[in-house]
Amino acid sequence: LEKIILASKSPRRCELLQNIGLEFEIIPDDSPEIFRENLSPEELCMAIAKDKGDNVYRDNNLNEELVISADTIVVIDGTVLGKPKDRKDAVRMIKLLSGREHSVFTALYIRKGEITSLTSTETKVRFKELTEEEILWYVSTGECDDKAGAYGIQNLGSLLIEGINGDYFNVVGLPICTLGNILKSKFNFVFNTKTEV
Amino acid sequence: LEKIILASKSPRRCELLQNIGLEFEIIPDDSPEIFRENLSPEELCMAIAKDKGDNVYRDNNLNEELVISADTIVVIDGTVLGKPKDRKDAVRMIKLLSGREHSVFTALYIRKGEITSLTSTETKVRFKELTEEEILWYVSTGECDDKAGAYGIQNLGSLLIEGINGDYFNVVGLPICTLGNILKSKFNFVFNTKTEV
């Protein structure tokens, strides 16, 4: 049986993998991020995902384990929106997203020994036009606090988002359909979820 | 304080309303569906949603409560895919959806006394091209059993779906952004979720 390691401490990524019946262990990467110049947002996101996986491989002397790592970014007007510094910064970010479409990229890195796969998946997200009052309400709930772009799509954020184009789970943190395709085609992985008959 | 009633026994709809912080009571409608002719799939879906809400209103002698009801259908080539009769029927449905885009409509009915709102929201869903083996695997997990179109988007179904265009939550069972807009504009509803500071 394949030993799978999720190199991420995101509870949302953990839940997504549980939803598709995977059994795995969590080993997050605690190395500081490497500073890189002259990379596009998407390239930087891919480099970070790869670093996380490779660091966990190296730091834990892994050999034949299958490691999954990822990095998700919110991009509008070519600029990356990271986690808000404070509530005021969160208001600024939500104002920027209001009434417009932006991109969410998730870079996915999978490694088993010397076999590796690195991809990036884009999902477009359309925010409804928000009033000042709605923005302040959303930020005051605190849901913005620890999230890239100052929103989460799953809970109260679902009230702000008119629609998306692409893989929903990619916005949550992992492009599940792509992940399944790569596991199968490149890592000969068989999904044998327990069937309940 | 507004008393809200969800006229649906779908655990997924219940979870969606909990996610946006609503407090509500569940009173499902147990009346048999009325047979109707000469309606399009979308019109039929809207009529069913309205019936559910109105039946719960009538059967429970409601007066000033806010009732939310909904009906979700899967449509491909102008035909509605209901719940599969058996596993063989589920295989037929998934084959029909494989490699193509179909529509999911959720009709949403909200009523408070004589104020009513009835809308329909469409989301396009794209299935990846599935092999015979993948279809049989998915059906064998049983996830198809009690679901319109023989799939659920949330769990193992996420492996089959390349992407969507529109509101993700509409596919799960309620168009949350639209619901929020209607509650606010037509029913003067205020979202005052408990804030955790």
C-alpha cells in the first residue's frame, strides 16, 4: 500500500483529500520561503509548492513515499493578494475584488522518489458588487483573517461570490480532478475506496 | 428575530445554511408531487420548489415565518436526469454525462406571509472523459445512489468534474449568493452573524 504524505497544514486541503477517500499523514514544511526575483505570480506559486514538497522529502529522509504539496494564490490585475496584514488591509482587498473577476491559481506538486509532477490550475472567481456595509460586515466576522485575498469561498464568503469558472476545489486549495488524473497516469495510483453495499 | 424554516430534508441544504450562520428549523414537505404537463424542466423545477414551500406553509398553519424551499435538477440534451433506479441506471447516467457539459438548475422559493420570491439559477458542469473502468468504480462506491444525475459534486464526484461555470453551491442544492441577495432586498433580512474577535 502506498504511503501518502500531505505536506501542508491547511485543514481545508486535509478535508479535500479525506473527501476522496485517501489515507495520508500530514507533515508540514516549516522552512522559510526562499526569496525569488523575476518570476510571474504563477511561476512563484509553482516554485513554492515544489519547495514545500522537496523540503519535506529531504528533512524527513523520505524515499518511496508519495508526497503532495500545494500553494494557492489570489491574483487581480497581475498582483498577488496575500494574507491581509490587519482588518483594514482586508477591507482594501475585498474592495479590490468587489464587482469583478479575479484568478485563483493552485500549484500542485507530487513526488515519489525521483518521479515528480508540477502543475498549475487556474479558476476564475466573480465577486458580486458589494456595498461598503457588506464589506465591513464580512471583514468584521473575522473570516478574512488568515486567508489569501481576505476571503474564504466556503462559508460566509459564499454570499459574496456570484460564480466561478473552473474547478471549485482548486479555489479551496487543491485541484482534485487534476490531482486524480496525475495520481493515476503518472504514479499508477489506484483509487480503491471502501465500498459500502 | 426572524423565524426561518427550511422546507427540505436534504442534509446538504441544511449544511449550506449553517455555513452562512443562519438559525433555522427543518420542516420537510411530505405531500406527493403534483403531476404537471407541458412544462419545461426549469418550469417544472420551479413549480416543485413553490409547492414544497406552500405545502409547508399550509400544513403547519404558518403566518409570519420565513420559509425557504428548493428543488435541484440535472439536465442534459433537454432531458431531466432524476435519481437512478438502480446501479445499472446510474452507469447509464454517468456515461451520458462523461466528457460533456450539462446544466444544473436549482429553483429557490422564499415566502413570508404574502411576500414571495421564486427564482431559478443555472450552473454548467463539465465532466471529464471517463473510462468504462472509472464509471464502474464510481458507481460501485454507492455515492450515485440517492442523487439526481447519479453523482454528487462534493466527495468522490470531485474526481470526475473538470470544472463548473456558475455558483458551486447551486449544484450542491442552494444558490447561496442569490439567496443572500433576495433575503436582503425583498425580505429586509439582516445577516448578523456572531463575530468572533
